[in-house]
Amino acid sequence: MLNKEFWEERYALGQTGWDLGEISLPLRNFFEGLEVGNQRILIPGCGRAYEAEFLWRLGFEQVHVLDWSERALADFSQRVPGFPAAHLHAGDFFTHSGPYDLVIEQTFFCALDPVFRSRYVQKMHELLRPSGLLVGLLFNDPLNADRPPFGGSETEYRALFSRYFHLEKLETAPDSIAPRAERELFLMARKADLSAKSS
């Protein structure tokens, strides 16, 4: 069910309750602390990509966005006309290729059927360069079992991500918007060297 057609229909009908209309404050604060450089950055399941817009305007020129919904990408392009067309990727996250220095998670993980969570973590590991970072927000809330957004718990996330990443931070975000207060975890996970882990 959660295929390209599903997401295109959600945008067509305006059923985009996850869309804040702006960048989330925890990610904004994180981005403002980054040194502007040539880092290759990916935002999968980007939707209207407010995070990409913010990074682009800060001066990051190697920002890439990925979404199944061409309508969402078109909305972003109209809002940020100077963004390179070659950095807009309409397609499946699981077939996308890297490498990237930084991947941003913002309401993508919770949109995936939970059966794909292990595969998500493996793919994130694959997309990142050695010592690359996965940074973003995860719901620390059960939410829905039969439709997105799908929730989860800190305990589940620690078990899931620690197989492929060193968890540098997984804690309640102090600056979430009011409806999500105390329900979001800020994640900072560094790609692990699996060969070193197995030796």
C-alpha cells in the first residue's frame, strides 16, 4: 500500500499532516552548528524539503533530496528555484546510491512499514561514507499499528541502530514543536566499521 501512488495521492488530496510548513527546530539548531563545506548531504523521504531549503540557503551546495512523490519535489522546486535539478531524486530509497557524508531523518522512518526497519538501517549504513553521520528525529511514541506514522520506542531504536552505528546521541529533543513535545528523540548515529566490530 505504501507505494509511489499512495504518497502521490496524499499530496494531491492535501493529506499531509506531517508537513510542518517549515524546518523543525531541532534540525534547524543542528544545521546552524555545522561548518559550511562540501559535505554531500541526503534527505530521503524529503517531502517538501524544508530542511534542504534551509541547508541550501546556509551555503551547503551538495544537498540532495529523495522522494517517491514527484508532486512534493515539484512543490520544493517551485519554492527554491535555484536548487540544482540534478540533486532532485524521484525514486525508491532502497535503490538509491551514495555515498554521502550526512543523511537527515525527518518523518521518513515513521512513514515506512515497520517490517522494513532493519533494511532501512542497513541501507543508511550503505549510503554513508566511513564515519558518516545519520542525524534526525524519531517518534518515542507507539502511534499507529496499521498506517503511517508508525511509532516506536527508544529501547527498540537502540537495539536496531546499534548493529550498524555508534549511537552518539539518542535523547528526548528539548525543542520539539508543542504537539510533539516529549515525543521525539534526537538521533545522532555514526556509521560503524562492521569489519572492526566482527574482529
